[in-house]
Amino acid sequence: MDGSQNIPRRELAFLDERGGFSLTLKRNCSNSPAGFACACGALAVAALAIGTGFALAGAWLVLPFAGLEALALGAAFVLYARHAADYERIELGAGRLTVEVADAQRSARYELDARRVQVCVRNEHGVRVVLRGPKEELEVGRNLDAEARLRFAAELDKRLRI
Amino acid sequence: MRWITTTNHKDIGTLYLWFSFIMFSVGGLMAVGIRMELFSPGLQVMDPDFFNQLTTMHGLIMVFGAIMPVFVGFANWQIPMMIGAPDMAFARLNNWSFWLLPFAATLLVLSFFMPGGAPGVGWTMYAPLTVQMGIGMDLTIFAVHILGMSSILGSINIITTILNMRAPGMTLMKMPLFVWTWLITAYLLVAAMPVLAGAVTMTLTDRHFGTSFFNAAGGGDPVLYQHVFWFFGHPEVYIIALPGFGVISQVIPAFSRKPLFGYASMVYATSAIAIISFIVWAHHMYTVGMPVTGQLFFMYATMLVAVPTGVKVFNWVATMWKGSLTFETPMLFACGFLFMFTLGGFTGLVLSLVPIDIQVHDTYYVVAHFHYVMVAGALFAAFAGIYFWIPKWTGHMYNETLGKIHFWLTLVFFNMIFFVQHFLGLAGMPRRIPDYPLMFETWNKISSLGAFGMGLAQLLFLYVVIDCIRKGAPAPQKPWEGADSLEWTHLPTPVPYHTFETPPVVK
């Protein structure tokens, strides 16, 4: 097991790895972007095929609406699938706290000195967990609900103090 | 303001349900007007033109304003809870999908006040009559566009939600059948709606922009309109019926205290019905003139629908077989659905036969048939669903005695209205006429009395719902012993505003 967890599950499991821990927080997504693309694509092809059939029969004004609908399906796919693979991976080991964030097409990796990081819980627009270092702040736990964020913050704080 | 800006699936579900009830009342009042006119031979209360406007608007409002939205209301409330998702995939889009509806409904109703009144062309909006209508026709075309847009946006949302937001362990073949039927319905909507949009747009351009798609005088073909319309129109029948099948597939197992018999075959049968629905459209137009080969193809294809539908009816009955049955109101409506919808299915089979259809085409036999499918099918299923889930939604039990009275009144009055219409149709009474020969008077009187009674019975339904919301007894988490989907097993009653922010793990 590589420590990755589908986070919005009931258990928020922290995995010890040589005194540290590694946790991957993902959205719950029951379908892969490829699978969703197939579903949307099949629908768009069916709508366009019907539109083309009517165009050949002389009722060509069905086709533009089928095209608009294919665009709407494409938009739905892009909007949903671009965030389907988002994750946050938080690793603590050898005095370093590493946070890897994938958000849509962007991914970033932050390394923080574990001794100088504070875990702050803020109640702004709901519960937010922020890692505060000497120079920067980083929000984590965005894929968790409010209750799980509080547990996550408490657990991370405890680990950082060990 | 909360109700305007809300993105919560439960709020939006509630909006859909109330909107649907309002439109059901408006469409129902139109039906009462129609039946008042038909109470006796001769012209009584309205001129023939207004009669035609009422039949047109009754059909459009009931199909697009009442029946479709009621099941979208169920979808909004139930799909996220049944698959363990926190909300719909596109919550804002969900809000827009709903708020398009009141505008469309307003346009439809406003068409009555335009010069020339509402279109009197029938809900099918056949060309070339549509070319001759007043500005009310344009409002109707615009309304149909908006309604279609709402349906497409809603469908894309439902497909995205079901495919991507199921809880861990909730595989496709573990989904409640209601969710399956909605997934297939959403596919049907996405495939069929552009065809309707194209049909009404071509009507619009024929009316105002000098095209002649359907105008024979300009080289067009009025029959082409019928092909285009019914290519949408027949799947539309299943768009209305399939979510009803889904509701019944939740209700019958719950009150039989048994799992649904033949779950997989139900899924395949639903898919089969959806696919076949695209190859049967011309059974609505046997009389326009088509080659015998075409007639035979559409006749056999239509008869084929009876196979998967028969599988479903068999499975519902088999679910009840040796079950510990109780007959609370939802189950009564489900049984009413089963009897009445099957009867409507049988008359559909009769109408699929070309020689018979040519005899009874455009008669009250057809009116009776499709009302057995639409009212006893979709509306009874909707009532079953409302009585089934209202304790979970509101936290209160409804008055069981009044619920049962509502069922029996609705069942009796429904059959009073429509059963006798089979006789009228077989005797040759055409549909869409405000006057008729004396020989049809008795059955028409019975039918009209039934319509007045059915309208009054729905006031009782409104009372039961309001009474339930205001002062119903507190409902337990699972008031129905045999109910086993996630909303009953994992969520308290009433369901909190936000649910499944952390999805459950389905074993």
C-alpha cells in the first residue's frame, strides 16, 4: 500500500512510514476521465448521427442543435474531468513536510521545514486548514469535509510535534 | 432569495415538485374545461377555436410542465442520496435548469393572451397548421426551446453525477433501479431533444423566414414534420415512463419486503426499451401513406417493445410473489400503476397493428390509450413516489387514511374518464372536436363526470401533502420496513440539508 487513500471515505487513515507519514487526499470519483470521455463521446456521436440523418432527409436544422449539444457535453466533460484527478499528497519524513498539490492541469510541490510549520484552523467560509511556515501559507485538506478537516488538522499537528 | 439562488439538490428537487404541481393544476383545469365542453353534444361553454387551444396547451403543459418536471424533482432529491453523493455534479447549472422552467411556462400561458390566442394545433404542432397560427405559436416555439434547453442541461448534469459521483463500492450494477432508469432517460433526452429543437425551429423559419421545410406550396413536405416530430415524440413517451418505472421498482420491493426480482434483467429491459423507442416512430403516422414494407417494419418493431416491457411487468409481479405484502398508499398507487399501465400497454399493442390503427387513428381510442400510459403510468408512479419518500423529505408521516382515499378516488375517477373513451373511439368518435353526434353522449357524460371528480380528488392530495408538512406525526428513519437504498439505511429522517459530504462505503 502506498499510503494513498480515497479521502472522502469514513476512515481517515494515517500511514506510518519510518516514523513519518504519508497521506494522499483525493476526490471521490467513481469513473475515470477516460471512461467519462467515452460516455460523453458516445452521446455526442449519437446526437450528431441523428442530426446528420435528418440533414440528409432535408431537415438540416436538427444538426446545429445536435452540434450545440455536443459542445455542451464537451464542456461538461472538461469541467468535471479536469478536476477528477486532483489530489494533495502530504508526506512527513526526515524533518521535512512535503505537500504535493495537483489542481486541474497544474501541479506544485512545496517543501516545508517540519519544525517551523504551524497547523492553523480557520473558520472563514467554513473550516479551512492552513499550513503556516515562516514565509508562506498553504491551504490543505480541500478534499475533506469540515469534520474530517478538523480531525486531519489535529492529527497533523500532533505528528508535527513528535 | 434562498429559493432563487439555491444550489442544493434537495431545494431544487422541492422547487421542481411544486412547479410540477402548479402546472399539473393549470393543465388539469384545462382538461376540466375540455370535459365541460364535451359534457353534452353541441357547443356549450366555448368556441371551437378556444377548445383547440385548450387541448393543445393541456397536452404541452402536462407533458413538459407537469410530468417531466415531477420526475426531475425526484431525480434531484433522490439520485445524490441513492448513490451516496453530496449533491449534483454541476450545482449552479442545476439551479439554472430549474429557473428556465417558470419562464417557459409563463410564455406558454401568455400565448392565450396574444392576438389569435394560443396555438390550436394540438400538442404535436403539426405543419402546415402551425404556419397559419398567430403570434401565440411563436411564444410556444420559444417556450419549447427553453423547456428543451432545461431538459438537456438537466440530463447532462444527471449523467455526470451518476457516472462520476457514486460512493466507493456503488458499482453500476448495484445502483438502485430508479437511478438506472434516470441514467437511461437522460441518454434518451440528450439524443431526442435536438430533434425537437430542430423541428420547432424549422416551423419558425417556415413561418417567418421564407423557408419551406414543411410547406408543400413551397416544395416542402408536411409529412417530413411528422417524421421529425415523432422521432422525438416516441422516445419522449419513454422519457416520461422510464423514471416512473424506476419509482415503481423502488416501491414494490419495499412493500413486498423482498429484493427486486431480476434486477439485471430490469436494467437490460430498460435499456432495450430505450433503444427500441428510436425505431418505432412511424407507428404514429400509418395513415399518412407509406409503403407496406415500412408499415410492416414499424408494426413489428412496435410489437417488439412489448417484450422488454413484459419482462418488467413480470419482474414486478414476481417481486410481489410470496412477499410479505402490505398495502400502504405508495404500494396502492404502485399496484394501480401495474394494472392500469399494463392495460395501456395492451391497447398500445392493439394500436401497433396497422389494419386496426387505420380504423381507430385519431379517435378517442388513442386518447384513452395514451392517457392510460401517461396518467396511470407516469402520474400514478409519481404519486407512489411522493407518498413513498415524503416522510424522508419532510420528517413527517402523511395521513394514511386520507392517502388511501386519495388513491381510490383517483383510480375510480381515472377509469371513469378514460375507460369509456375506448368505447367512444371504437365507435368512431374523433379526437380534438368540441361537438359530437348524440350517440356519443352517454359515455361522454360519464367521462366528464369522472374528470370533475378526478380534479376534486387532487385537492385532497394537496391537503394531504400540506397536512403532512405542517403537522404530520414524526417519521422514523425507515418508515417502510423493506426499503433498503442508502437514503433509508444511512440517513436520518428528515434528511439533513447536506448529506454524504463523506460518501459511505457500499459493501
